[in-house]
Amino acid sequence: MRVLVRNGRVVDPASGTDAALDVLIEGGRIAEVAPGLRAPDADIVEAAGFVVAPGFIDMHVHFREPGQTHKETIRTGSLAAARGGFTTVCCMPNTTPPNDDPALTAAILAEARRKAAVNVFPIAAVSKGLRGEELCDLAGLAEAGAVGFSDDGMPVFDDGLMRRALEASRSLRALVIDHCEDRSRTEGGQMNEGAVARRLGLRGIPAAAEEVMVARDIRLAEETGARVHIAHLSVRGAVRAVREAKARGVRVTAEATPHHLALTEDALEGRDTNFKMNPPLRSAADVKALRDAVRDGTVDVVATDHAPHAPDEKARPFAEAPFGVIGLETAVSVLLDRLVHTDLISLNRLIELCAAAPARLLGLEGKGRIAPGADADLVLLDLRREIVFEADGFLSKSRNSPFLGEALRGAPVATIVAGRVVYPAVSA
């Protein structure tokens, strides 16, 4: 099968490319990137007026399968990813049961091969049952296909267990991703600790709960020489700690979510549970610090933390509703509208954050770049298209988005995985 993506603006940070070029795809891989390519027998994807970028990679999603398929499945989650311009996603292990066993890792991969519209790779658990007590068989999980390890949704609270995980991951050349939360400081908390929480009469989640765990992880990474990745960074003290650690050579990386970059705690004034997530939306000063970190490289990647919940769950009173928001279908539009079109970051930097960097961190060979021999995973972006997200328009099973009804400028218009157009060609 041959496909010619022609007349697009190819932007690829990995190769330093930003030019009007064609991309020829053969057998699921990129065969040639050059102007004016001819391929009479190829299927044509017309990209005039669009940016052609490496397919985006989301290294932090929750697809809820197995065990919670009323919220999301591998199939529906992958369709949401395709619509959002993501060609590869990495699923966190807090399923039912948790992905803490090589057999379950292999089963998730098999289900993804059968049903997923995009590449789906599992992130396996650090501790058995996500209980933070006993280390999983990390080598066995990696051999089964896990591309990293995390207890996301729960912190790895025990220092000794986290140290052993980092030491094991170092020998496996794998990444440990930590949910940095001191739960002794957050129990009962509903939103960011501060004036808005006091005004609403809601118990706050302090910045220190994140800061102390980020500091702990940095210390352990420094002592072990292992890599550690901070999930969903949200407060300025933690940003500062990551920046300082990087300056002295600690192998720490970090991610930020679109919602933490675009929204502040003020969005919770109406007690809408679609704005309830963990870590919570923070202060304007925290958002500024996070945006500065995205611009200067302290934040390495943007990840959605796509966390679907059923409508009846989010319809509960605010204090009873679960944490989490969906993000796969809205992320690129939010980032283009709030970061690129406001000149906070360049388009090249956005693509680095969403494609080249996550591929590099996870060791995904052939992904995150547009070059001969690379996987033919691409996204076409219309930088001018205006889009409004409505609840009945999502391909995800869930509707818990904080960006409902917002007009955003910029959107994916086509997604290609291994040379096959999976959006808009694939239906639910």
C-alpha cells in the first residue's frame, strides 16, 4: 500500500524540518520526504493548507479496560485519540484488576491489536495491586510489552519501594512515572487550597502535597542515577525543583496537562464537576510558572491524563464526584489556541512536546519524527479551523470535559497510523 501526502507544510522538530514537502508512505513506513514527489499508483492525501506533523504521542491516558468499560474501552479511547491527532497512547495501569501482571499486559496489547485505531502501549504498575507495598516483576512486565511503570492515581509513597523501582528501571532502561501526592496532606481535599476554596467552603489540596513528593523523587533519582518522570506537574514550587534539578544534571523529566496550562482554580466558582481533577486546577501564579516551564524546557512533554467517568458519577454533588477529566479530543485545539496562537510557544515547540519528546523518553523507535524509515504515523493540522466541543460530539464514551462549549482555534483534520487514515475514516 502506497500513500502520498502532498502539498503540506511538513514540520518535524527531530530533523529541523519546516518546509513545503510531500511525504511518500510505503508498507506503513515513510519512504521519502521531498518536494514534488510523483507516485501514480499511490492513494493521495491532499494536505494543501495544512501542517503535516509527526503523529502525537500521549504518554498518560486511562482507558479503563479491563473492568470499567462503562467509562471507556480500548476501542473508544483509541477513536478519541485518533480524532485528537494522537497516533500513539500509553495506558495507565489503574484498571480493574490493575495491570500488575505480565499476562494482563500481554492481554491489553492483544486487545489493542484487535480493536484499537491507534498504537496502544501499556504502562504497568510499580507495586502489586497499586498498594505501594510490594514491587512488581518489572522485568517480566517489560518483557511482556510494558513501556514504563507507574502507580498513577496513587503515589509510590514508600521511599524504599520507590528506590528499588528506580534501581530496577535503570537496568531495564525504562521510565518510572510518579503521581506526586502526599496523601496525608490531601485527604478529603476537593480543589486547590486557597481563597477560592475558602469562599466555596471546600477543603483544599495544598501545593506542599505535590512539592514534597517531587523533592523526594528528585533526591532518589539523584542518588540512584535512574530516570524519574513527574506526572501532571501543577505547582510553581515543584516546577522550581524540577528546573533546579535539571540544572545540576539529575535525570528528571516532567509533563504538564492542557487543562493545567489553560485553566485556573477560578473555573470552579460554579462547582462544575467537569473542572474537578487531581491534581486540582491551581492559582494563576502556578499556571504562569507552568507555562514558563513549557517554554523554557523544564516541562518535557504535554500529556492529557485522559480520565473518563460516567455521566452519573460526575453528576453527583461536588464533594462526592470523582476526580478526572477527558482530554484526548480537545488537547491539540486547546494547546494551539492558548499557547501557539498567543505566541507563548512556537508550533515547532508544540510538536516537540507532543511527538518528538515523548517518543524519545519512552524509547519508541521509529515514532515522533518524519524521515525515511520512520513509522508512517502523521497528523494533519488546520491552524485556522475554529471548533466548539459539545457533549454529544465526543468519540470517547465519556463527556467530562472542562472545555465544553468553548470556541478554540486550530484542530487536527486527519490522522494517519502506519500509512492508514484512521481519522476521519474510522467510525465509532
